[in-house]
Amino acid sequence: MTRSPERIVIVGASLAGLAAAHGLRERGFAGRLTLIGDEPHLPYDRPPLSKQVLRGLYSADTTLPRPPDLGAEFRLGLPATRLDPEERFVELGDGSRLPYDRLLIATGTRARPWPKPEEAALDGLYTLRGRDDAQRLGQRLQAKPRRVVLVGGGFIGFEVASTCRDLDLPVTLLVRDAVPLAAALGARLGGLIGEVAREKGVDLRLASEIERMEAEGGRLTAVTLKDDERIETDCLVAAIGTLRNVEWLDGSGLAADAKGLRCDAFCRALRRDGSVVRGVFAAGDVARWPNPHDDDALVAVEHWGNARAQAETAAGNMLAGDASAMRRHDHLPDFWSQQFGLTIKLVGLTDGADAFAVVHGSLEQRRLVAVFGKEGRTVAAASIDSARWLPAYKAAIRERAPFPPIEEALDQPRLRVQEP
């Protein structure tokens, strides 16, 4: 039987970190609990940052609630810089060392920076990931820039574009791919969202990239595209993806790289040879784990629901006496987005999907439920302003039901199975 921990350190004062702290206390852990965060803020909620905060409806302070009896020490504004899993300590940026009996790594991700440093330093270029990012960008949008240029064809780019139109700001959205949002929603649903964005006044440019930026006195004034078109702008938002915060693990022997920190089904961190690292767990955006809903294919999921669920699983397993008492992390990834007056919800992962069908509503109505199949099995479902049926398809995904899983349901159109 493993000795009960007395000191638990959580690296990452995030949603996942706070959820794990809650879970540990609820399960009776009474020892010393320390959360380390590289930002100066207490754990906060990120989804409102690209929506309500930029619109000026909320302040950038979206601090998450925590009970007064949590009894945790917060070490904020001080990043972890090194892990020694043999001696069991975490080294911080000020050189201090925190010993632990159990360690949770929940360091998440950061915004991918603009690739040209001289352009990234220009006044007028923004990224959006953290609270400070949202505050800076929100202040700029409230000052009414003459045109906002967004770079990136993912959800953040489209959510910010939607916010700009709500604020009656001219906006150009540059997407490198031929279809926006295709990686998450497939070509048909991604194309639909692109149509809606254009109807709402977004200047959507597909298969477009920036060749160079222009500036005066260190301030952005224009961008030139690779087709030589010039667009005047004093505000550019680079929404070009994220980087996982794993660099501080260099030299630790853990299996950490650009894809995330590899962990097993019980959230235990692994070494490069696949062996379990004693006392070290992972949760949230930084974790790369075997997805039981896709034959244990490794995934790293940057979704709010997974961060909470994985942190709670890790908390329980950190206190388990031995591996036989641990619970497998089996959360089915889910996600939602609000943009251009639409509410989009997704359950499951569309990676590798080879079939697609609208099972309720229609693309023309822009009110629908669609399902995705892979090798004859239902793997994901998405809804646009029509989430009533989504729980049924969530159950079908968990049950590994054939594709399509439900036929002749109420209000269901004649199914046409297509490529996604």
C-alpha cells in the first residue's frame, strides 16, 4: 500500500489546477497543497475572454470561485523552471524548490506567437489566450480601430470576428486553408460558418496569407498579402494556434514534446520509455492521453470540459492507495462556441472521420444536428442552434454505435451520407 501523500504541488494555477485542488479537498486530503502559476492572477475562466470580455460586457477579471476553506497556497507570477522526478521537487523561477509527494502538471498552453519577431513586436499586433491579452485587445477594440485583420481559421479567429461585427468594426479574416474550421467541423459545416460570417459583414479571405507588414514609428499600418494585395490596418490579431507549456520539463526524462505531456489512462505521467513516473500526474490542455472512444489513440484536447473532468480524475488517482484503485479517464470531449448569432456545440472528435450526415434540420435552415462516422462507427456529433438531440448522439458515440446511429427519428430528414 502506498503511503498517503502529505504534500501535493499543482503546477498550473488554471481551471484544471483549481478543479484538482477542489477534488483533492473533497476526497479528504488534509495535507499541504500548493498551486504554482506563471501569471500573477488567481485561476480564471477563459471562454468569456473572446466573447463577453472583448465586447465590454464583462471586465477581464473572470476569476473562478473557490471555497474559503480550500486551504491552498498560491505561488503566482512565478513559473516552474525544472522538475526532478527522482528527488521529487519542482524548481521555481526564483531558484526556490518545492518538494512534493504527489505532483500534478496542468501547465496548459500559450498563444503561438507571430513567426517574425520584428513584426510580432509592432504596436497593434495582438494574440488572445490569457486575461491580460483580452484586456489589451478589448481596450483596442473599444478605441475603434479603422480595420481589424484577423489571421487564423479556427474558433478563436471566428469568435473575435463575430465580436468585431457586434462592435460595428470593419474586419478582414485571413484563413490559410481553402475551408475554415474544417479540422474541427468538417468541410460542410466549416463552409456554412464561413457563409454566415460573410453575410454578417466579415471580409473573409480563404487561401490567404500575409507576405509582410508595414509600420510607422513601430506601429502597424498595413499588411501585404502573398497575392500582393495591400490592406490598411492598425490592429491585427494572430489566432494561429497554441503551444503546449512543456519546455520546463526538459531534462526531466518525461515524455513531453510539442504534442504535449504523455500520460496513461489514469493520468499518470510517463517517461520516454513508456514507464510510469512515480507520483506525477497530468491534466488539462497540456496532457496527451489515450482516448478510449477512439481505440486509445493519443489526443491532447484543449476543451473546458475535459480540463475539469481530467483534473477530477487525476485528483482521485493521486489519493488512491495503488493502481488497482485508480479510475480511468474516459471523458468524451465536448466543445461549444457562440458566433454570429449561432450556438455551435460539438461532442466527440472529428479527426479521421470519413462520413457525414445531417440527421436533424438542414444546412439551408442553419439549424441542424450532424453526425460524423469513421470506419462505420459514429465518432462525433455537432449541432447548430439545435442541441436538443445531442445527448442521444453523445450516448451513441459512447456505445460505439454504427453510423448513422439513429434513423427515422422525429423531424429527421432523409439521410444522405457524404464525405465530411
